Amino acid sequence: MTAATIATGTLGRSRVAVRLVPGLVLPGLVITVALVAAVFPQLFAHGDPTTSVGTSLQAPSGAHWFGTDSTGRDLYTRVVYGASQSVVGALVAVLVGLVVGTAIGVAAGSAGGVLDDVLMRVVDVLLAIPALLLSLSVVILLGFGTTNAAIAVGVTSIAVFARLSRSEVVRVRVSEYVEAAYGSGGRGVVVLLRHVLPNSLTPVIALAALQFGSAILQISTLGFLGYGAPPPTPEWGLLIAEGRNYVATAWWLTVLPGVVVVLVVLATNRLSQAIRGGVR
Amino acid sequence: MTALLTVQDLRVAYRTARGDVTAVDGVDLEVAPGEVTALVGESGSGKSSVAQSVIGLLASNGRVAGGSIRLGDRELTGLSEREFRSVRGRAIGLVPQDPGNSLNPVATIGANIAEVLRIHGWKDRVKTRARVLELLERVDIDDPETRIRQYPHELSGGMRQRVLIAAAIALEPALVIADEPTSALDVTVQQRVLDLLDRLRSETGTGVLFITHDLAVAAERADRVVVMRNGTVQESGPADRVFSAPQSDYTRTLLTDAPSLTQVVVRNRPRADATDTTGRSGPPVRSDLLVVRDLRQEFPRRGATPLVAVDDVSFRVAVGTTHAIVGESGSGKTTTGRVVAGFARPTAGTVTVGDTEVTALRSRRALRDLRRTTQLVYQNPYGSLDPRQSVRRIVREPLDNFRIGDAAERSDRVAEQLRHVGLAPEIADRLPRELSGGQRQRVAIARALVLEPRLVVLDEAVSALDVTVQAQILRLLARLQEELGLTYVFISHDLAVVRQIADTVSVLRRGVQVEHGTAEQVFDQPEHEYTRQLLAAIPGRAGPASVQPAQPATPAPQEPQEQQEQQEQEAHA
């Protein structure tokens, strides 16, 4: 009982403390670098990602940090410029999932009844199709390209966002403070915006951070399979795909871009956990 | 007689983000064999920490920082987890607080009790089963042969608590710790469970350390009493002495605030019954603000006849008076309150507030207009306030919703309302989690009153609060009623509280209104057997005749209003 009192007393402070723990500094740094590189790649690399700068298949060295690829392009420059393709693509994907999914979920959760049933059955159908198959179908319908690949990836996450936001809205909607808000004369939409959404979106935001990581991975998958950006474009998945013929002789072509992808995905995972843990 | 349990100068500290916090600071207490020592205190007083130290179950960030705990002549502080395991169950039994969560839901009653025996080396299944049956019989559970195969969800709260008691006494420990064993139970059930504990104690000579927030229960059941506050002992001694001649101010406050022991609320108005025509400030003839007629609420059940939650309830409430709806859990009292407040539509019957027939309102717009005359205050102030909004925004919200006044006017009314309920202005910028339970309930009341309603439905509005806070809120409600001419529908399971504040009373039992009348009639000449049972079950009634606080503690009937205000303000300083 006493412990509980103490815990509530310090909650406000400890939440700030959680944000500053060292374990979060590194992921934060990784994501910041990735985002800056996506917008201003020239800050990190001076060359041109599509022109050849020397002999092909050089090992990593001081001049070429990540080595060079089969046509002599600097791999580090290509990875840096690839950030804009992958990170921006992932942002688009998450945005598609977040906006459409949350809209569906909130509508279903707050309206209830027939609308809820219909929307959630559609979502169930979406969930039943394997994510890769779904994104491949969408990208084939829309045509190849970075943006289309991003939208295709976003479509696969609509179902997850819809289910999560619906369950949160349903949880908050039956809480006493929402009923009390109606009791104070609040109208449906006002109560939804003022009480239900602020109290139900935290887990959804945490999921968005998590999806950001997996979207990078999925876009890379589509790039690897050749459905994303066309070849000369430096995109992370494509880079790995291009390097796979040389795994035996030039390991860095697959391993180093792979490490970058892994780092960014792990960092977003960590961030997502912090968002969820910090508020609960 | 040598003490069974001796706690000396016990200190317990909890490790937190802000360093160590001392929760228990120098507590001494004794439990003699065959006697009950009650450890009384409000939430946060450290009473549970003491109990947890004795049985070695402090939270992982807590530790015994000093002092000694001796069971017989064995020192318990500093025992390893392994050594403690042989003490728990065998030498010390624990009856936990919440019977709903303390049994394994996927194991049968038999398996739940047998677990204690099994842990302590009972191998023989036949003997174990025989012992479990014997225990169930001892705790008065009917038909043990059937119950032993049932699951916890098939049993009522009182029965589950009996099962937990059976598990606690399975190995005949010398000491039983009962941590608020009846707080989650209805009064009549509470009485039977306490009687059972009493009987077992006298049969076996077990010592009982009884943790409770309820002074009346302690007065009735304990031999010795230890009163705790903020981790320190305020007073300890034989129960008779503590209650008849309390030494510390805090004990006196507790005694004056305990609704079952004294008059907590001094209501300056003459008690009005439904036909009273002598209201001083009101119109010459008191008219009824609320009329409830033949209310019936059914809830459909799949594949069964509908559940009748409320069955033909009728009452009238005059302007400026308080009508109490009393009943145990499942009696339909909350359902009735929700119908009155317009949150549920009854199956049949009518509710009229003023000139409005609430039950005939169909459009959302009309229901919304009803909010200006009728407001509901919830039981749990932790759940009824939006955790992300400041107190100011919470209290302002009804004004925003109805577009009352301009921005400046709204702020003025919020400030005025906070002052009304006795909250300091600087509290307006805080979030609900930064407030105490009593402060939160004040905020909830301020929100209900900011629209200047005529009828306020209070659904167990003081049940979740400590006695001293409860007394403050009751006084606040009485003062607001007098100042603003409010009419209350007061829903409660606690007859002692109801007696303090009600003018008229309805007693509900399983949805049926078994008794209805003025508070005097219902309390002094109850007509229905069930009302008599409820009254008899109020703890403190059967206690020693000496359980009346000493003179300075009794509020004089003409205690000036200022003094009450003073007390309320102090509590929030």
C-alpha cells in the first residue's frame, strides 16, 4: 500500500528519467543520423552514388569506407544516398498504415454495431493474406517504383493498426471518465477528440515506431526481389541484392548495407519499446 | 502470558527513484496467543508493510531496515527466503485482502487448499483430501464434498474468503495475519466471516494480527489495538482503553470521523421527511424534485430469462433533501442511480426530475439538456477523471460543452467552484495523478456542480476513501446542500454513512425495494427482516458499550461551521 503511494508520487519524475537512460541515446543517435542522411545525404558523402570512382570490387579502405561494387561505385556513398529511398519509403509506408488503419480502427471502435462488424471483417481478410503476398499484389497492380513499393508495404500494416486502435478505443470508450464527459454534456465527436483519442493513441504511436523498422525491412525485401526502385537507384534492399552474386569474393557488398539495415531496425524497435514503457 | 509475536522498533524502507523512503518507522506491537491485535490505519500508514515484514513478503524494493520481529523465541528478521518458506503456512498463516484474486482460478477449491499441505510435505492423497474436507467443514462451507470439486468462480466472495481462511489455518499455525480480510465483502457477509475468524481463534488459541482501516471493526473484535499513521505508532493499548480514553489526537480524529461510531456530519437543517412543510429557505410547501415510479430494469441474457436488476422501485425526493438507496452488491442500486441520471433507459417505469420525464427523453439533444439539471458523481475518483487533463480543464469542460459565458467568466466559475469544494487555487494546474483520493473526489464534485444542477446522484461517492477523508467529503456535501439547495440521491452499501446524511431511505435487495421511509423510521423501527440484518451487521454496534469517544472528540451539535471548514482546509494544507 505504501509502496503504491510512493510509486504514484514519483511517477511524473521517473517518466522523464526513462527518456534519458543511456540505452536510448544510441538508438536515438542511429535514427537521427538515418533521418538526416535521408534529407541531406551530401552532408555524409561527397561523391555521386551512380558514377564509378575507381576499380571495381575494392575492399573497404580509408578512401572507400564500404569498398566499391562491381562497377566501381563507392558503396558508402550509395548506402548514404539509399537512406532517402529507404527511410522516406518507410515513412510513407508507416503513414499509409497509420492513417488508414487508425481511421478504420477508431471508426469501428467508436461507432460499434454493424459498421464495426463490417470493418473488422475486412481487416480480418487483410490479416489472412500473407504480408509479402499482399504487398507483391499491390505493387504489381500499382506498377514498380519506390513510392508504389512503400504504399504496398503500408497496405500490409493497415490491419495491425486498425485492430490495435480499435481495441484501445473500445477500452477507453467504456471508461468512467468518458461517460463522465458525456455526462457533462459533451457531444460524440468532441468527446472522441478530447478524451478517447489522446488516451488511446499512445500504443498506436509505439506500434508506428515498430512498423517503421519493419517497413524498412519490407521495402528492402521488395527492392531485393526487384519490385522497388529500378537498378541504378541506390536503395538498401537493392544494394544487398546486387551484392549477393559476390558474397564469396566481396562480402562487404552484402554485409555492410545489411548491418546498416539491422542497426536502423533495432533502433526503431528500442524506441518503440520506450514509447510504450514510458507511458504505461 | 508470554507474547506469541513481538515486533520491536521495526523499520521498513522502500528503495525508490528518489532514494530510500521509510514506510515504517519504529513500530512496536505484540500478539498474545488466542488474542486479536488490530493494526489500524488509513491507506499509506504502513500497516500492510508491517504485516508483510512479519511474513517475509515485502515488495522486492522493500526491506526491513531495523528492529526485530520475534515469533515465540525465533527471530524472523534476517531469515533467508528458504528459511522463511518453512515459517509461512506452518507457523504463520495469511488471510489476504482480496478473495477475488487470491485463489488460483484454474485449480479446484480442493487443489487450492491442498497446495499448502503439499508444499509442507503432505504426500498421502487420501489423507490430504480428508484434511481439506475437514477444513472446509470447519469454516462452515456447506456440502464440502461438492465444493471441493468446484472452481473459485463458482463461489461467492464470502465463500472464497472462507476457503482462504481454511488454507491459512490448514497447518494450524500459531499466528494468523488477516490483512483487511473483509474489506471487499458486503456487510452481512463481513460479519459472518469475522464471526468465523473469532470462533476459530477461540477454538485453537491462535493469535491473530488483524490489519484494518475500519476502526469500528477493530473496536468490536480486537483485544489490543495499535493505531498507525505515516509509518509510526500513534497509540497502542488494550482496545477498551484506546476507544474509551484515546490518548493521541489522531485516534480522536479517527473516532470522530468513523461514521459507525459517531455523528460525523452536523446537518443544520431540520430533518425533513417527504411531507415536511416547514422548510426554512425553500418554498412554503416542499415539492418533489425527483419522482421515481415503478422502475424496472431487465438485462437480456442469452438462452435464459432476462435478469431483473431492478424490480418495481418507487420513491420521491423532496427539493433540498437527500434520498439514500441502500443495498449490497447486486441489489440494483447502481442501476437505479444510472437510470435516474439518464445513463440507462429502464424496461418499464418512469423517472421525473422537476418537469422533465427523464425516461421519455429520446433524442440525444434532450438527454444532453438533462445534464444541466442532473449530474452523476462516480464511486472511483481514480477512474472518473481523464488522466491527461488538468483539474482546470476537467472542471471547465461542462461549461465549454454548453458554451456558458466567455473565457474569463468560465475561469471565474472554475475558480469559484474549486473554492466551494475546498481546493486551493494552485491545484487547478495539476493532473489527477498528482492528487490524493479525497482531492480527486472533490474535483469530481466540482465538475458535477459547475453547471449548477438541481439533482446530484452520488454513486458510492465516499466508499473508496479513508474515514477521515470520507468525513470531510460528507461534511462538504452537507454544506453544499445547505448553501445551494441541492437534492441528492446517495447510493451506498454503508448504512453507517447513510445514517449520517440521508433524510429518506430505500433499501434494495436483489432489485426489490424491501423498505422505504424516512431515515428515522428505517433506522429506528425497521419493518423488514433484511433491513434489521443490515443494521445489525454495522460493525461497532455490537461492540463494548464503552465505545464512545471521550468528550473532546464528540462534535458538539452546534459546532460552528467555521470549525468544519478549518478542518477541511487543514487536510489540504
